[in-house]
Amino acid sequence: MKIVILSRNPKLYSTRKMVEAGRARGHDVRVIDPLRCYMKIVSHSPEIHYKGEKVENVDAVIPRIGASITFYGTAVLRQFEIMGTYPVNESVAITRARDKLRAHQLLARRGIGMPVTGFAHSPDDTEDLMNIVGGAPMVIKLLEGTQGVGVVLTETEKAAESVIDAFRGLNVYFLAQEFIKEAGGSDIRCLVIGDKVVASMKRQGKEGEFRSNLHRGGSATSIRITPEERSTAVRAAKIMGLNVAGVDILRSNHGPVVMEVNSSPGLEGIETTTGKDIAGQIIEFIEKNHKPGKTRTRGAG
């Protein structure tokens, strides 16, 4: 099978491990920088070119598209879909998950537990926005933030007002969110492949840090999750339309709540923590499920 991995850096742990896993199982695996791709968009015989050569006869594509290149990266992925290539995660599912507001609305609509979340445009509504969320302490987060960047815990309503004013001054969109104090600065990352949680780890923020991201100095341990947490993670990934996802869950007093569904989860932390070969399981999933033209969004926006 001929597999393309869309990634800007072949040396990244996740990309490298999937290349190794694919080649170990006898597949032709190639890493392509999506920003070096260009497309011929026509009704018949659409094409993708990479560094002056046509890319063709690809059986499956694994998108490892960073948040900063979502627009162009998903356009390239969509072109592969139009050409009939099987995508591990579809372009429309990735854009759906990357839009935090849209993702929260879709999860809420389907009854997934989440922190109370507020969203407003007018500065005149700041006080009511904070009341909706339940008052301080609360979390203010940028819609475009990743890896804990642009996420602020405000201890008082004055502090919340200041952060909201600052974000509005930057002309960016943000969410105001209930702070789940009982989580104690930890969350659970569930790695979903298909309809299963194949690995899970508890991430704990460093002393004095409410964000548990490993990129911010947090630590990780393997954890056994409850049936309710397992069901919540699988359902959240399915609602987003993702075959492979990292679902971040907090343990609250009223059950598991989903913080985020990540369409391009890093593998290093969870593989190292759990000792599981996640990259190999992704390749195995492709082997079982790939089929020419098998995408719900073929030709769609």
C-alpha cells in the first residue's frame, strides 16, 4: 500500500514513528510537506504536485496538519479526497474539531458533558457573560490557541474583565469557561482509534499550573479510565467525525467533561507513558478500513 503522511517535519516523533510502523509492515510510506504541494483543480483528472512532480496512485493519507496551517493543509487533504485517496481523518472533520466554538456546540447538541461555556461579541455583555459561566474563578481561552497557549485562569471577576478587555483589544475571539477546580490541574488524554480508546494517560500540571499540557512542563502517568469516560471519549471523536483523535477529559463532580477533541494528537507522550505502539495501531486501522474513494466528504466542502 502507498501511504502519504502530510507533515511539515519528517523528524517529528509522531511522523517518524508512523513512517517506521508503515515500512515495518511492508508499505511504501512517504512524508510530504503540505505547504509545498500545489493543486490542479478541475472537474476531471484533478492533480496534486509536490516539488515539481505529480503525486498519484496514493492509497491512504495520514494528515499531521499543524493548527497554523489548517486552511492550506486541509485544502491539500481535500484534494486527495477528491482524487479518491482514503484519509485517516477527513478534511471536514479536522476543520470541525479545530473550530473550538463549533466543536463545543456540536458536542453540547449531542449531550456530551462539558464545562459551562460562554461566548459573546459585544463588550457591553461582559458582565452577563461572566454570570452565565458562574463567575470567578473562570478560564478565558482563545479560539485559536493550542498546547495551552492563550488559556488564562482568572481568579477574580476584575481579572476576568481585564483579560476579556485585552483579548477584545487584540480583535480575537475567545471563550469564557467554568473552572473545574476538583480536577486539581490534571486531565486525562484518551487516544481513540476507530471505536476504541486504545490508550489513556493522566496529565498533571506542574506545581501552581492549572494547565496540564506536557509542553508546559506537566507530567504523565498511565491510568485506567472508567466505562463512562471511555464511552464519552469515543462518542466525542465520533461526533467530530474523527477516526483518530486525542480526547481530553476532566474528572468533575458531575462526571467526565470534555475539554477538547484533538484531530492530530501527538504520540510521543502517550506512547512513552503507556508503552503502547499507537503508530502501529494507526497503520493497522488503515489496512482494515482503506478503500478507494471511501470518504463521506468526497467532492464536498
